[in-house]
Amino acid sequence: MASPTDIRKGKVILFNGSPHIVLDAQHRTQGRQAGFMQVTLRNLATGSSTNTKFRSTDNVEIMMTTTRKMEFSYVDQDGFHFLNPETFEDIALSADLIGDDKVFLSEGNLVDILYVEDDPVQLQLPAAVELEVTEAPDAVRGDTSGTALKPVKTATGLTVQTPLFVKTGDIIKVRTEDRTYLGRA
């Protein structure tokens, strides 16, 4: 058992019987009272977030975690398959675990997978990914009164607003945090 002051952003703790990742942790004090940790947690099983306080007298169980870099391979009825490039171990993650991040997964992309006690629990995407454009409408001549953008569709099904010069077959960089265009690769 650890002290609440050992809680840091990114660590995984056991809270209410299930693993939670720490999204934010702040140490607070109020006048003459004892300090406490104000913590924002996300349940790794359900994805729900919660805010809670840990007093200095509470005990916290910090779970052992590892992050492994894996290469996305393919999708089938078993789920999304990832390959460890060093050991060639293949794992399948369920569609529930991947969620909406599936639009950033193209064959050969490297991602980090968070393991809690040797069980994969979360997909961690890089800051930006490279995706191939499969549908790009032609630019309308004279449509440049401001910042001219057009919607393009990538091979993974993601629709992104890009400048007019992006064509079908181009490889573009997309920010995973807010799904915005960063440039051509």
C-alpha cells in the first residue's frame, strides 16, 4: 500500500475494486486541516471519469503497469490484432477496448498498449498518425475568399478538413487529439 502523495498523473491505481488511470492529481491544503489529494480518475473497464479526494490517512494500491510498442496488423472477428515487433507475439484487442480510436489504425502503424499486471487495458495513440486519402473532391475554382478547406476521407474512414491541394492517394498527417490536418507526409 502506498500513500496518497505517491499518486501521479499516468499511474494506475486500484479504486473501488477496478483499475483506474490517474488523469490529474493535485495536492491541496485548507488552513489548519490536513492536506489531501484531489484526483481525477478514469475507469479502464468502463471509460467513465470521476473526481475524488484521498486524505493523508488513506491507503492507495498502485498497480504495476508496462507499456509495450506494438504494430497494428489487421482486424477480424476476434478483434484488432497487434504484433510485437521484437518478439513477434500477436495479441487481439476487442472492439470495445479500441472504441473510436479505430479510425486512426492503419496497417503498420506503431501504437503503445498499456498493460496492467500483464493484461492489455488501453490503447495509447501517438500524437499524430499518417493516413492515406481515398476520397478527395476536386477544388472549386474561385473558392478562396478565406481559408479554403475541403472534406477528404481516409482509408480508415476518418473525414478530415484539409486544404484544397490535397488529392486522392496523398498521405496526410492527422492529429489524434482533435482529428485535425497537420500536413502532407
